[in-house]
Amino acid sequence: MTRLLFPLLALLALTLPAAAQQKMTWHASETDQGGALVFGVPETEEVAIFFLCDKGSEDIIVQPMIGTKGLAKDAAARAILTAGAVSRTFTGKAVADEDGGAINVEAKGKMADLKALAKGKQLTIETKGAKRQITLDGAAAAVAQFEAACKAK
């Protein structure tokens, strides 16, 4: 058994640095239609939450990617985001991810709501049956970049 344990531990030790490099961060991008703000691992599909906007609009789409429990596709749904004393509820509907597995929430909001939340240290994301806390380190700069992309015409 110890002969098998050592190779397994060695394999785990080699994979830990790779896993540590996969840190989620806040990043924004501009598209022809508007902007995107994502908290996730860059250049992967590992995302906790994202926001979208159309150019020239204060409206945003909020989509937590933490799943839900007990929601059917297209059912009324909400996402509650809380940072310190600031809490915002975004209403929308339940949507199935591209693989058809998890049901997430897609909701509407305003840029002012996102800016108020970005001033905190931690963001708590809640959907029906799911809750996750993420850091807001780096969010303020990414939100400013996202806002600029949304305002551009």
C-alpha cells in the first residue's frame, strides 16, 4: 500500500501548482455591442458570475453561475448580491446552461446597483438553493472599465 501511496502523493504534489495558478479574478472586456464583466478564471469556462451590457445603456444583465436548486427552466427567479451593508435583488428567470445541466439565474439590473456593490470587500451571491462568497479585490477597476464599455457609443 505504501508503494502506491508515494506515487499518488507525488502526482498530487505536481498538480497543486497548476491548480493554484487557476485563480479567479475580475476582468472586463468591450465588444462591438457593449461590454462584459466576469469573475472567473481568464480564458476558461470557470466563471462564478458575469454581467453584460449594451452600449449606451445603464441596464445590465446579471448572471450568477453558481446553480440553483428547485428551479425549472424559464421559471421566475432572482439573484441577491450582498457586499457589506449593500444588498441588491435582481429579478429575472431561470436559464439552463449550454450543456443543459445546471439551472442558473439571468436577471436585469442597473449599473448603479453594480457600482454600489463593488465598493465592498466580499460579494455574497445567492440564488434559490445556492450561495457563494467571492472576493471583490480588483472589482472596482474592472467595473470602471465595464462601465466605460457600456457608455461608449
